[in-house]
Amino acid sequence: MKAPSAAAGRERLLDTAGRLFAEQGYEAVSTKLLAQTAGLTIGALYHHFASKLVLYQETLRHALSRLPVVPADLLAPSGQPDTQLTELVAWFSALIAGDSPAAALLRRELLEPHLDRPLSDFELFVAPLQRFRALMAELAPLADVELVEAAIISLTFGFANMQGLRRLLPGLHTRLRSPQEIARLVTSLVFTGLDSPVFG
């Protein structure tokens, strides 16, 4: 078991790294800056983490564990499948548009991946993706599920986070104030092109 001071140093590094990686990106943050900002030596950083990449990966795992999990009622078959799918997309929209360092780090990872495994393997996303695929089997059994997933994630990410989009199309931003509004638009856009549209 680690001594309290060693455990505290490790936690301080994770918190510091989460903030710096989220603000500046992986490439821009040096181990020297990480150690200095956390109030530790470079030696202490390498005592806890074998490399900057290992620290980043552990920081993101730590951050994902702090994000809000999908509500249990969205994982159980109930209600209208199209409504439930839209609510799942709204949960994801709220997740990535959050103002916490953990949400900012998730956005960075979506844009510039540095993990050693896919985000879809993390507990936060396993159950929602399984439910999404089950809903897709009901709503559009002939659709390419991976392509639909990619389209929904990309559109949701764009509408929820692109500051430039807000400046370019201010009227659109006014109409897309909530995760639910973003989710309704995204699901409608994606499903309009399918053989059997399910969203009006």
C-alpha cells in the first residue's frame, strides 16, 4: 500500500494532468510542466507513471470515471424506441458539452486519440452502445450500425461543441440550446436518409 504522501502526489498529478491536457492538448503539455504545476519533481512523476503517455491514459480513465453515467431507465426496453434513442443521444450530447475538466478531456480524446484502447471499451460507454445497437435493430434493421454510430457521434459532437458554428450560424445556435434539441436534430438528420424513416 502506498504511503499517504505518495498517494496524494499521484492524485495531484492526475488532477493536474486532467486540467492541463484538457486545456492545452497532449502534445503541448510537457512532463516538466506537469510536475511543476503539481508541485512535484520529474522523478516523482516517473515514479508514479512510466511516461507522459501512460499518465495521459490513466488521467483519461480517471476522468471518465467521474462523468455522469447513462440513466438506468434508458438502458431498459421501455416506451417508444425512437424516443429512447433520442434520449440516449441527448445523454451523450450533455456528456461531451459539459464544462468539467473531465468533459473537456473527453472532447480532446475524441479529436486527438491517445488511448491504448477504444473509448467504446470503457464502462461508461459499453451499456449505452449495447442499448443503441438494440434500438437500431428495431428501428432500422437494414442500416449499417457502425456508420450510423459514427454519423450520430460526429454530428452531436459538432453541434454541441463547435464555437465557430455558433458564430457562423447564430440562428441555429439559438434553436439548439439543450442536449435534447441537439439530439432531436441529429437523429432526424441521420434517419431521414434511411429506407424507413422513423423520425418526423
